[in-house]
Amino acid sequence: RTSEEKVRRLEEDLHAVSFDQESKVGKKLIAKLRRLKDENEEFGEKLSQGRVQKLELELILQREYAEELRKSLHESNEFVMQLDEEVDTMQRSILSLQRQLQEAKERTKSPPGDVVVPVGETGPMQRKF
């Protein structure tokens, strides 16, 4: 059996070597090769277009994500500014309360009848006799 197959293969190889473009078989082969070449080119174009479309879609998604990040950053910046204003207000309140506490301490330390007069808003208290 193997020798029959070898003979058949050799005969096919011999027939392929004696290929003639003008023969009926040769013309069919050339026509088929042209069709296959055209199909390959068409598939290549479709594949390329598919890749481009995929990349364009990905680009759109990335742009949308970047816009969301910009909005989030803007909102975060506004929130930080609000917090900063609140901290400033609280610091002023704390400073005012510290002054009031200091004045109250000074009043409780002074003997009765003494009058405590502040020397400046942030300066030390002085007793008046």
C-alpha cells in the first residue's frame, strides 16, 4: 500500500511540474488563485477596519473617563476650598475663645475691685489699680 501511495504522489508531483498556464487545469488553478488572493485582501481590509473601529471605541471610552476624572477633580477642589474656609472660620473662633478664656482667667486672678483692661486685641492683659 505504501508503494502505491508513493507512486501516486510522484505522479502528482510530476504532473504539477509539467504545469501549463494554457491548459484547462492551469487556467482553473490561476482563476482560483486570483479569487483566493482577492478574498484574502478583502478579509485583510475587514480585519484592519475592525481593529480601527475597536481603537476608535476605546478612544471614545478613554475620553469619557478623562472627562469624568476632570469633573471629579473640580468637585474635589471645590470641597477642599470649602473645608479651607471652614478651617479659617474655626481658627478665628478658637482664637477668639482663647482670648476670652485668657481674659476670664485674668479676671479671676485679680483681687476684687481691680479692673482688667485689655491692652490690645492679642496683647497681654494689664491690671488697673
